[in-house]
Amino acid sequence: MTGPDTARPAAPVLRAVVFDLDGTLFDHPSAARAGLRAWVAALGRTSTAELEAAWLRAEERWFRAWREGEVDFAEQRRGRLRDVLPLLELPVGDDDALDALFTGGFLPAYERAWAGYDDIDVALELLRESGLRTAVLTNGPGDQQNAKIAAIGLTGRLGPVLTAVELGFAKPDPRAFHAVCESLGLAPAEVLYVGDDHEVDVLGARAAGLRAVHLDRTGAGPLDESSRLESLHDLAAHLRDVR
């Protein structure tokens, strides 16, 4: 029998929920596919499921390289084009040509397709009613990430927005998670992180001392993750379990 002297201390009170952006609040996968289709059509080519899969693989490969400090942000964009242009039977130019092709071709097509998920408002209203503060911690450049937030109607509704380029380090670096906690004036254990990338968002947040839940919108898993949501509509039930 456990006596009062050996009882496990109570967990810190949950005081804030911090969100990832792409794939969590902002529907990046759909925008990337739609942007790719429009850009490829403008190049006189036809997009295919195989091409879209190749683009997303290139995006993941090069964004990881940037996140780990192997290339700069412009180079990760060029890397995507170097991987995909041959599949379109198009020439791969020099850095200036690739930059022009990305910023003048794919990027505006991607921006025209920007949209948020349909469960955001319900989640934010829940948090407001629960008295929980909010923030965003996202990998990427501040100007683009804040433009996405504005495009989906969330400016001023999310608390502090911290981005990797401005911080100088990206998730899953613990310093990124600690920075958003500091911006809220809270200890890591008082913060729940919600993100779609299990390795970067969930395991990264936990390694930094935060609580974390995996927002698995696509059902990709890992399915043995005990803290897992399929939609932000499920956030209310999760909060009842952890508070």
C-alpha cells in the first residue's frame, strides 16, 4: 500500500497548447499537390500520381537536409527541382535559373492553393473556453509561415508564432521547443505540443520535456502511439485525459 510519503507527485497543470503549422493547422499536402499540378500544366506537362509522390519525397528529403543544417533554405528548394525536373524531361539549369523557376513558377501556384483544415475553429474555441493559451512553433521562414497564418484567417488568434529561421534552430532541436515555452513564460511540462510529424514534433517535444500528441490525419501511424488524434475534433477528449 502506498502511503502519503511515497505517493507519486501530481503532474504539472496543463496551461498551454502549442501547434505545429504545416499539416496541422495549414493543409500543406493539399496545397503542394495543387500547386504542383498547376505549375506542371503551365510548363506544358501533365502531372501524375507518380510525379506528385516524387515531389513530396524530394520535399521531405531536402527539407530534412535543411533542418539538419546540411544546406541553406534556398538550396533545399533547388534540390527539389533538381530531383523532379528530369522526370518532366526538362533541363536543370544553374542556381539562378532554379531560383527563378521556383519563385516564379511553383511558389505562386502553391500560394494560390493555401487553405486551412476544417477543424481549426472548433479546436481554438475549445482552448479558449478551457482557459488554455496557444502558440505556434513551426519550421520554416517567418514571412512565409505568417503569410500562411494570415491566409487561413488565424492572425492574432494563436498567440506567439516562433519559426525556425528566426530562431536559428529547427525542430526537433530541444532549443526550439524551449524557446516557445519561454515565450509563454511556462515550464515545458505545462505545455502540450500538437503536430503531424511523429519524429520531429512528438518525439522532439517529449525529448524537450513537453507533453505531445500526434495528429495523424492520414492514418500513417505509428499506430502504437498512445497519444494520437485523427482530427482536431478529437482534441477535447484528449484534454480530458491529460488535464
